Amino acid sequence: MDQRATRDRAGRGVRALARRLLGRGVESDIPTPRRSNPDAVVDCAVYVNGRRQPGRPHYADAYARVQHGRDSFVWLGLHDPGPAVLAAVGRTFGLDELTVEQALADGHRPTVQRNGPVTLLVLRTAGYVEHDELTDTSEVIDTGDVMVLLGDRFAITVRHGAAGALRSVRAGIEGRPALLAAGPWAVAYAVCARMVDSYLEVAGHVERDLERVEEAVFARDRTADIQHIYQLKREVVEFKRAVLPLQAPLRTLLDPDGAPRALHRWFLDVDGRLGRAVDRVAAYDDLLTSIVQSRLAQLAVEQNNDMRKIAAWAAIAATQTGIAGVYGMNFDHMPELAWRYGYAGAVALMAVAALALYRLFRRSGWL
């Protein structure tokens, strides 16, 4: 035990002597404990000339690394970060307090904001929720939001909610180094393109739900429940709030002071696809409104038919009641009162009257 302690002291003495003699060069070769990434960090990478560098460094180390390099930036991906994580990220990347607060909260409207050297791009995410059948509580579309913070040397994506995972976005853009070489704004383009593609995918699923609802509403048995239709309309309205407001911010990026000129044609392509998504969602909303009105009209007609049936049967019953009431008064002087076949005649009269009224109502469509 004493020999081990002696060797440890000797080793520490040698290292201390080497540091004093050789200076900081020896210190840099001594390994230091690696800092662990926060739980909210999905991925962090350094890109040089559009190519990802090996490893997954801590975001602080990555940002310090790109400060001294050319044509390089860091892309940090966060998912539902807490206040402590975002505060640390804000201090590292020089984000102001308002930007950190905006990135911490969810439910923002799609927008583009410039806070000094940092540009904040907010997009809504959308994902289709698979379901066997539509009910009055079915969740058809799951929405969230993703925020893209862009600086000269960094791109930070902050995602809230389960929908809109960006792993495929990162993998796809990493396979296009010529585009990724444009810098952090290439990340913004990739995120916008993925969100718009997801809108079109969700719209395709919603269209199939609409077809099933439409068939149920106009089928002979008419099994569609008005509450189910209204629930689908609520989901489509939520989807509409995610898609339509993105048009103005996306077109802002096409201004001369928006996205880099080299990426304008890429953002223009995204804007065209977004236009198709907007048209489809608006058409679905209008179609659902028409379906709801049609179903309400059907319910009104069905109720009117029920009331006519009730009125027809009430008229038939009232005829029998009237005949029985007259002959049940027991007046002394009544026609056929003492007739041998009076009872049979009264019953026959009731049956003939009921049959005549039934055929009359049947012919008129009331029964």
C-alpha cells in the first residue's frame, strides 16, 4: 500500500514538472472528462463545407470550434427542452432573453422574426393519427411546432410535440453536401420542405377520411353521426391553422433581405408545394362544412318524416276514438242503437275508416 502511494505521488510530481517545463502544450494532451449532452439534445454536429464532421460534440464545444473555421456551422437539435437547458443554450449561442422565452413556449403562430443577428422561424408540425373508426373524440391530426434559430455560425431547431421529428430531415440534407454548404439557411430550407411535405401527407390521409364520411352521409342507411363529422371538422380546422398562416412568413424569406439568394429557388419550390397544401386543406374545410349542412338537412327531413308518421297514426287513432266515443254516450235516441248487428257494424266502420285513412296517408307519402 505504501509503495502504491509512493508511485502515485511520483507520477503526479513528474506530470507537474512536465507542465512547468513544457507549458500548456502538455496540458492539452491530458484527457479531460467529457461533458454529457442534456436530455433534450437530439443531435449536435459540426458541418464544414456541407459535410458532417465525425463525432457528436457538446454544443458548447461545437460552437467554439466553428468560430475559428471557415465555411462551417453547428446544427443543434432540441426536443421539448426545459428552461434550464434553453438558458444554457442561450448563453452559449448569445441568444437574448426574449428569443429564449419564445423558444421555450409552444403553440406559436407560424412567423419569421429577426432579433438582431438571429432569425427565428416558427413552423407548425402536423402528423396523422391512425384510427380504426371515427368517433366523437377521435384525434385525427396531432400538431406541434418547430422553431429554427439561425445565426451566422449556427442553426438550432427546437421541436415541441410528438409530430415533426427531424431525424429524417438531417439525414436527407446530409446527403446533399452542395446544398448544405450554403450554411445554416440550408437547414431552414430542409425543415420547411419537410413540414410542407408532411402537410401534403396528412392531407392525403384526411381525404380518405372525408371520402368515408361522405359515403356514410349519403348512403341509404345514413349511419353517419353528426358528432363524428363535427369532430373531423374540428381536426381539419386545427390543421388549417397550422398550414395557412405559413404562407406569409415563407414569402418573406423570398424578399431580398430574407434567405440567401442562392436558396431562393429552393424556397420558391417549397412555397409552390405549400400553395397546393393550402388549396387542399381549404377545400376539405369547405367540403366538411357542406357535409355538416347536408347532414343537418337530412336530420331535419327525417324529423319531419317522423312527425308526419306520428300525425298520420294519430289521425287514424282519432277516427276510432271518435266513433267509439259517439256510440259510448248511451243516448236514448241513437240510430242503430237497438240494432242486432250494431256492435259488428261499429267495428266494421272503424276498420273501414282506418283502412281508408291508411291508404290515403300511404299514397301521400306520410306512411
